[in-house]
Amino acid sequence: ALPIFTGNADQKTARDAVNQGHIFRFLNKPCPREDLVPALQAGIRQYELITAERELLEKTLNGSTKMLSDILAVHDPFSFGSSEQLRDYMKSFANHLQMKRTWDLELAALLSRIGCVTIPRAILEKSRTTAILSGAERDMIARIPQIGFNLLSNIPRLESVASIVLYQNKNFDGTGFPSDSVSAEEIPIGARILHVLQDLITRENKSHSKANSLEAMRRHDGRYDPRVLEAVAAGFDICLFPEDKDD
């Protein structure tokens, strides 16, 4: 954010320099020392201010997310471990596709179960068994993504992460949680990826292979984004059999 010097003083040049170049000050040549020095000093102060604010925001963001993940690790180690595995899968998937922006996807995976911190541990453990949940208990488990969204949406720069967490269980055909009209490509792409990876991990943890798991998931018409399923298969070097159109 330093001054720009030019011998061309027309209005269009000044406007373009400021709007397109994000120039802090616009000075004409020759520039007197009494104008140059204050402009440079003001530019340096502005740069220091912006840098300090950025560092503060980044430290606040990193500290907030670490605190949340630490709380989840203490409250529900099982969910934390699953979230770490999900993050690793997301990272591998993103690397395969050579995606440039992955921090929000990886963070959404790591914090996908953060809503569990508000659910009694006994209910969380019960939900992972064959025990029958009461209506109130089922509702609590179903609303874990909503709780996660509420927690994350209050943190600056995590709006996209919060949205992915909210729609992580939303089916491609629009069914599932949350019960709104959002469906197909309207669902955040990160949430569609998360939905596939979560269910893939769940199946693998039940001793199913990746290939068999993805084949079975593809037969659930309307649950997953077909393109994401194919991309995940390619990312893990799995060849899915062509679908039989006559079935």
C-alpha cells in the first residue's frame, strides 16, 4: 500500500491506478519532499495496520478451530478420531484433483462432528450401537450438523466451512437434513464430497473394501452426487463397473 508516481496526471490514469492497482496514494512527478515523506510514512503505517489485523485474524482463527477440535477430542474421542480420518481422506482426494484451495474442505472434515460437543456422551455412544434411540435422541443426533453450523458461523472466515458442515448429510435429491429445498448442485460441493467420504469410511470400518463400498453406494439412487462418486473412485484408483442401464 505505497504511493505510485506518474507523469501522466489525467483523471482516467488516476482512477485506474487506484481501482485496479489498489494504490494507497497517487502522486504526480516531480513530487516535493514535503509531500513524498508523509505519503511514504502513511503507506508504511497502513501496511503495518493491515498486516497486524491479518495476523490477529489468522491467529484467532487458528486458535478457535484448535480449541474446538480439542474440546471434541476430550468430549468424544471416537468422533474426533473419525474426523481426523475424514480429513485425511479429504486431503488425499483434493490432492488427486490438484485442487488449489483445500483448507476449507479439510477444516470442514475435521470439524464435521463438532456439534457432538453439545450431545451427552451416553447418547453418542448409544447411537453407535444397535440400541433403539428415542424420538428426542434421534432428533439430537440428526441435528448435529445444525449445531456445528451454529458454532462455526460465528467465527470470521468460516462461513464456507459452516455451510459444508450444515449440508454434510444432505442427499443429492434434496432429502435428508436439513429439510429445506436445497438439492443437487445447490448443495455446497464440499458437503457433497464430505457425504461420500463419510459413508465410504463408515463402510470400510465395517470391513468392506473401498471398491465394494463405492459400488454399493452408487446403487443408492439420489443419495450421492454421481460425479463426486466417480471422482472419489478415481482418486483412490478404483475402477467402477459401468452401470447396467437395463436394470
